Amino acid sequence: MASARTSRLLRPLRAPRGLRWARALSSKPDQSSAVTPDFTTSVNVADIRLGRPSRKPKKQRPVGGSWEGLQGLEERTKGSLISETLSTMESDSEFQLTAQRLKEVGAEKMSLEERKNRRRALDNLGIPDFFEFLEKEKVARDLVRRPAEVLQLNIGLYCNQACAHCHVDSSPKRQEMMDRATADRCLQILKSSETIHTLDITGGAPELNTEFRHLVTEARKLPNVKEIIDRCNLTVLVEPGQEDLAEFLAEHQVRVVASLPCYSAKNVNLQRGKGVFDRSIQGLRTLNSLGYGQEGSGLFLDLVYNPLGGFLPPPQDQLEAKYKEELKEAFGITFNGLFTITNMPIKRFADFLHRRGELQEYMELLVRNFNPGTVHGLMCNNTISVGWDGKVFDCDFNQQLGLGAGTYVPEEAKEGLYAKDGNKGLTIYDFEQAEDLVQTEIVVDSHCFGCTAGMGSS
């Protein structure tokens, strides 16, 4: 029997058979059984530094707990963040190195190099292919596609930010956008799929795509759609031309899942760019003013934390309590829940690790902290991920690596929908409803260890 490494990746031909992350908001495993060796990061995430411990005493907040920066906040956050982002991209050596490499070899070859680097790191550690590892841990049976409950759409890579750890390489320079025909086809699939109850819209900054409001408005009319999620970067809420965005989200009862990697300005701006923290706080205060995050309002506001560097996040429930304390005390902000995610070793974060010589160490960390309780809740089990161009994937991480759905073909005859043109994968025009994909095998690769470490990333 061939190893899962050769049998489960992109295979246009029949291959030897091996047994075979909208991140669903309820898919996180029970934390009481999720302890892994390095799941020990402190909830004091504002104190975390990378290789340069702070020598200055911690600045004390003014008496009464109100952040002095609230004064003049609205005035400071006027105008677009885009010019600031572009300026940062031009001066940041990491961005420049990546941009030069992209120009030289192209995105597809860079993704292939990433995969080779991850695989080389695992080979050096004596770690098998991801699926082979699941078989060894006796949890491969939990990696099985169920009827899809979530349709996740990445409607474009254009963004007003260019975050250091962005796994989709979004920035103001990216112009890829979903068009109306693709959006309408996605809506038709959503309407025809009785099992799908959640539309999860992401990007880039999805709200800056012209089809965002069309998708939200039309999806809200469908009886099977119980929840619409907007993966929001918060700063978009104060972008010129988006003054009514928060009201639109509230009117359509869109659940906002917003990135905020820390409750301190220094760490947020370090990871997400100059000026992002102020605009994020202003965006959160705007959402709160409309009822978001308020008990009984029916308007849900969740935050997302991801680590600053190559370490696992703190325990989710403890960090949520810390965030609620800090944000309420300093800024008067309330929210419903916090989700902690592990940084995936792909795209900008993979470049970050590789240049620091830390990729192998990080892959070892992920494997060492494998949590079998995460496998059943992986997004690939119950999510259909669609790119801006209508290509279909098992998760949004596979999407960014070009690992199309339906490109792993099992040897023995089996019902299922598989790609007809080799490695290109399925598109939204290859099926009519979510149920058509139930028998299609899930494509996995070495980055999947990121979704199963600690509390995972799905």
C-alpha cells in the first residue's frame, strides 16, 4: 500500500487507496480534554514580545481605567487606511522580499516551495504524512466529509490592510474580486442546499467587494440560511464610503467575527500595521453603539486572537475572560465570545518562519501538540469553501495553496464528484447542491497539522 503522502495529495489519476476549517463557530473541542504539551501560553498576550524583552516598566492606565487615547479617537481615524498600508508595504523589508520572489517565480511556484519546505521539515523530524499520522493516532475515521452546513465564500483578496501573518496574502495591491455571475451561482447553490444553514463571507476585506451587500441581502431572504457571518477586520468600518456599513450589518443581523490579535496598541500595530489599533477600537465602539455584543440584542460580535509568533495561543476561555476585562475597562467595549486560532504555516507566516530559520521548530511544535479532539470538528468535514473565481476547496487554507476539491481520487470505485481536468479541481459549475460533494474525498497536506494543534485553527 502506498503511503498517504503519495495517495492523498493532488492526483489526476487513480492512486492506491488510503483511508481517508466558515470555521464552524461551535467546532472547537472541549477545552477540558484539549491540553497538549505546549498549550501553556499566558493570557497576558499584550506582554508577549519576539526576541526583544521589554526593559521599560509597564505604563499605568489613568485612574478610572479609561484609555487616554479615546479622546480624539474619532478624529484620528478619519480618512482611509490604504495609503498608510501601501507606505508600510514599500518600507517593510519582509514585504519587499516576498514581493520580489512573487515577481520572479509566481504564486503557484511559491506555494509549491512552501509545501516542499514543510515536507522537508517533517522528514527531518521523522514525521509521516498528515493522513498517515491520523491513521497512526487511530482518528482517521473522524476525517470524513459530512453534509455541508457552511458555505464559505472568499469574495476577493483586496484589503485595506496587509497583515504580517495573513494566510491569503491580502493587501490594497490585490485586485482579485468575485463578480456578479459567480456570486449569483453561489446563491443558487445555497438556495438548493437544504443542509447549509450558514453563509460565511471572508476575504481580503469582503465588505470592500461590490458583491458583498448583494450576497448578504439575497442570502437573508433564503429560509434555510439561519446565520450570515462577516469576517471583518474592523478598520473597514471607518473607511471612507463605508460609513453606513455597521448599520447595514445590523439591519441584516449579520454576525461579525472580527480579528483583534491583542488588546494592546503595540502588538496589534506590529502584526497588522500602523494605525490599525485606533481604527479597530473605533470600529468596535461603533458596533457596540448599534447593539452588537450587547446581551439580548441578537447582534453577535465575536473576536479572533492569533499569536504574534511561532507559539500556540493561550487557553480560549481564559483569554476570553482577559480580553473582556481589558477591553471593558480601557475602552468600554463589550463582545460575545473570543476564538483563538493557531497560525497556519502558509503564505506570509510561512515566509516569516522560513527567514527566521524557525519553520522546522514550528512544525515540530504543531505535531507535538496534536490534539485528536480537533479532528471531528475540522472545517473540511462540513464546509464548502469557494474562491473569488468560483473554484471549490475543502477549506480556505487549501484554497490559498491551490489544493482544489476533488483532486484526490481513490483507487477503488466509489461514488463521488471528482475533477475532470487533473489538478485544477472542481468549480461551482460542476455541482448543483452541497449533497453532491458528500462522497468526494478530502484533500490534505502538511499544513493541516496547524488545524489539529492545541485548540486548532478550524
